[in-house]
Amino acid sequence: MEIEDPNLEENQNSEVVLEPKVGTTFDSEDKTQECYTIYTKAKGFGAITITSKKINNVKSYVTYGCHRSGNARPTGSNLVKSHPTPKTGCKAHMNISLLVDGKWKLSSIELKHNHEMDQEKVKYLWCYQALPPNVKRTIELNTAVGINMNQIVASRVIAAGGPDNLTWTDKDARNFKDIHMK
């Protein structure tokens, strides 16, 4: 899908990142989510699906928003010992709706946040941490042969050119091994 916009913004990696605009149409919901995720990652915040509505068992409306949307709900009986929460009630969101022709239209958007955003730390947000399939396969094969987890992670860090170039952490790799390699 080609979108031409004279007001292009660029992120630190010099990749072109378009600011979402009301009225933009997308071929599928997945393309919409992909574009919004690229935008949110470049700006320094996480993206989540807030709501979606179905009509006749067909998804027809979706709201994506900032990972800090919503308010903290205290859990437990002792409010003094409550845990910190990233929820700040951020109102940044994007609504898309299904058109008759099967395309998705961006119907409304709010880009203002009530919190600071950090492009350096965004890669550590849970919504962007994922082990790529090739890393999962490497863990499976090397674990089966008896290679230590520290060596597996170290080899992947070297292959990526350093820990800053990874989209996952050491803990993600260990969790994958613990869950899938029993």
C-alpha cells in the first residue's frame, strides 16, 4: 500500500514513519495493526488492542491504544503496599472500522499522551518482546544437543551485533526453554 504524505517524519533508524491520519484506508485489519505498531514503536510507546466489536460474527470495529491506557486498579487488601503500575489513563488511541468493500478505515485518532515516551526503552516493553522463529529453533536444537543456555544466548547476542540489537531478553529465551522444552 502506497501512502504519499508531504509531512513525513523519520525515526532514529532513518526509516520513514507516517503519522496516522483520519480517513486512511487499509486492505486488512492486520495491515492496520502493523502500521500502527510501527508508528508506536518509532514514537516510543507500546500498542495494545483496547476493544473490538463484532456484528454477525465479523469483526467490524477495533480500537488500538497506548499501553498506558486505563487506570490502575488496586489489588489486595493493603493499599499501602500496592505495586507500581504503568497505567496512567492515557487517552491516545486509534479507531478503525470495516467498510462495505472489506477495507478498514481509520475513523478517529488521538495522538496526545499524558506521559513521557522513551524511544530507547520501547524495545523492552512486553508488547514488542518476541523471540523470532530462528532463535526459538536455535534454542530447541542446541538444548537437545546439551549446549548450555548461557552459551546459546551469548552466540545470538554476538550474531546480532550486540544486546542492543535484540528484540528479546535473556529471560525471554529462558522462559521459552522452560515452557516448551520440558
